[in-house]
Amino acid sequence: MRGLLIAFEGLDQSGKQTQAERLRDVLVAEQRLVRLLSFPAYETAIGMEIERALRGLHEYSSDVMQLLYVANRYEHKSLIETEKARGTIIVCDRYLASSVAYGEAQGLDAQWLIDMQAHLPQPDLTFLLDIAPDVSARRKAHDRDRYERDLALLGRVRASYRHQAQQGQWHVLDASRERDLVAADVARAVHRLLSDAPPQTFTSR
């Protein structure tokens, strides 16, 4: 079977984890090999350092934070390549576009963020689960990290995601809708890709 790398991107509380898990369950039911990854991956040494920074225990500049995020993905490069080669569908809750969106929103050069990730496995399909920053805030009223509390920053992150989605193999989905509707759109797009149908970028509102 064909291996794929599928990424879910979007603001916090957009449903990335939920939709990634639901897609995994659909594919497993179809007897496909599936590996679910979530970034940052906090179980590694770099991931633990990222978690400490997000909790405010360490203070890093925005460029250093993005270097940590990218290094955390490079820690999984070999795993992703190996799994994909054996036909596994790898489903990621956040991946490359996240660093571009959050880094660009903090004033970093988007091309620098893209270039440093050029040697990572590239997604075959990326879903942008699009919600407004105020929706994100309403869905998580407490225990928000340093990024989740900054609505102006989240507005710039959303704009970067939307810009990135204009190129490449992206699907933009209105994630403020009922989760079953979003999941149906996700499954339809993935099955189209698995059937080797011609690529079709679309926006669902």
C-alpha cells in the first residue's frame, strides 16, 4: 500500500487532534498501516525543553524557539521516512507549516523557516482547520499557553496559514462547523488521494 504523510494545521482548539485521531481510526478500520504523530513531541529532550519554555520556565527569543520546534521534527525524520517507505500513512497534528505560521507572525523571515525544513519529509496533503482567534479563545478559556493568550498574534498566524494554503497540496476546511462534517471532508480528500485521482485543492466553508 502507498505511504503518505498527512498534516493537520491550524490554531489551537481548531480540532487538529480530534480530526487526526478520527482519520487514523477510519484508516485503521480499512486495514491500513497508520502512525499518528503530534508536534511538538514532548517526550524527547528537545520536546521537554519546548514544554518548559511554553510554561514560562525558560525564556527564548522567537528564532530560538522555532529552531527548537524544527529540531524536534528532525528528531523524527528517520522514523517518518522509514514508516512511509513501508506503506504507513503518517498523520501529524502540526508539522512544517506551523513553524512558518507562528514564526512569521513573530516577525521572522518565512523563507528562512521554509528553508531550514527543506530536508524534512514533505507532506503529501495538508489540512488547514480554519477558525478565528476568538473561536479558539472561547474553546479554551483556562490554562492557555503564551501563544494562546495573544489574540493579535493568533490573527497573524491565521493569515500566514491562509497564505501558505494558496500553494501546494492543501485543503482549507471551516473548522467552526460540526466535527462530523469536518471529518467527512477530511476522509473524502484522503480517499481521493489514495485512489490516485488528480489533485484537487478546495476550500470548504
